[in-house]
Amino acid sequence: MSKVVPILICLLLAGCARVSSDKAEAEKLVSASGEIAKIQALEKKGDELTARRMYKSLFSRLSGVKDIEIVREKIEDLNIKILFSKMIDDKSILYKVKRGDSLGKIAKEFNTTTELIKKANSLKSSVIYAKQKLKVPKIKFSVLVDKSDNTLFLKADGEVFKTYVVSTGKNNSTPVGDFKIVTKIKNPAWFRKDVGAVVSPGSADNILGTRWMGLDIQGYGIHGTVAPDDLGKQITAGCIRMDNKDVEELFSILPRGTEVKIIN
């Protein structure tokens, strides 16, 4: 089992349950399979909120069982699906637009992004009108990067919300500590210091991929990649590298000022 599992258990749960014997574990495996099938039936009916609640309950009882990976992925997939949908949960509100509001103003008030509000409400443009009702997330997101396992944890109000495979710096060059996201750029250009040239956005040679989120330590950030096969390795010049699909997802969720903790 990867290192991700015990980290997730300790972050998401108050404690780590233990399975006392092989027989007990086998019984839990059978029971888990049956519960997963029942929860999947709820998902198919469109009751994602109940499904997520049941998966979390199941997760809390599966420490040490192989099914925990499946349940973890299910919870995280539902977290993103619910976040990007009109479903109202305990981490969002139904906001009534006031005269003079804009998406930018609302996003700033609730410490979120205009892109996330648009995704959650299926908005095609930034135009809104008074008395319109919008789902607005009320979540404090943060990021934890574990260099030893090349894993990025997106956390919501302190709990793990989604995990991503990343690449970090070769020779342990990614700095450790507490940082913040200070810049966000779509389709960034890359300045190659070694040859003094700018590599244009979209170029196959642009190692930054489709998104850049710069940290408050000069020269370091979270960005996409043109070499997804190298993810999971310590191979970068010090930045945190993600699959383009993943970094685009994260980019839409995280506002400037988001806290980023990097550990060895």
C-alpha cells in the first residue's frame, strides 16, 4: 500500500483503526464490497451527497484493508463532482446576487475564484444579474506537498479533499516550508535562463504546461507539464509539476493567497 494511504487516514480521520486478524480483514473485505455496490447504486440514481457521506463512513472503518484505495478515490471523485456542480452541501451556500455585485466581488468576499463559481453554476459568461441565485463555495482550501512521496494533497478546511501525483525537484531542490500562491497565469510563457530565450505558450518545449501558480519564493511554483510520464519522480528544477488536466482543475479552485506547505 502506498504511503498516501496512511497519510490520508491520519489527516482525514481522528485516529487509525487496526484490523486484528486475517480473518477479520477478510470479513471486512467482503462487507466492504457489498457496501460499495450499494453506494454505487445511489450514485447512479444521482444521490451523490448521500453516496459521499456513506463512502466516508465506510472509509473510517477500513484502515488496513485494500478496499480503502477504491473508497478514497470514490470520495475524492465525488468531492470534485459536487464542488463543480449546483449541489449545495455543508461547504457551500445559495447566494442571492445583489445590485452592484460581480463575480469578482463575490469571489473575493468568499475567498474563492470566479472560475469556480462559473463551473459550479454552469455559467457560460461572467454576466450576472440582481436576485440571481448562485452556488458559492465557502471553503478554505490549502495545499500540502509531500516530496518523499511526490504527492500533492488539496485540503478543504483542513481535511483531504483530493490527492494528485506530482513531480518535485531533483537532488531535493524543492524548498520546504510554508508559502502562498501569489501569481496565477493561464498558458504561461517560459523564460529559459540557460539560453536567454522565451518559449511561447503551447510549445512542445514549454515545460510549464498550461498553468502556472507562482509561490512567494522567487522562481518556484506549481505548474503543468509536457512530460506526463515523468510524474511521480524527483526530476524538476525545483518546482512542483502536475499533469495539465490536474493543474487546470487545481487552478480553477485555488485563489491567490492560498497556503502551500511543502514537507520532506
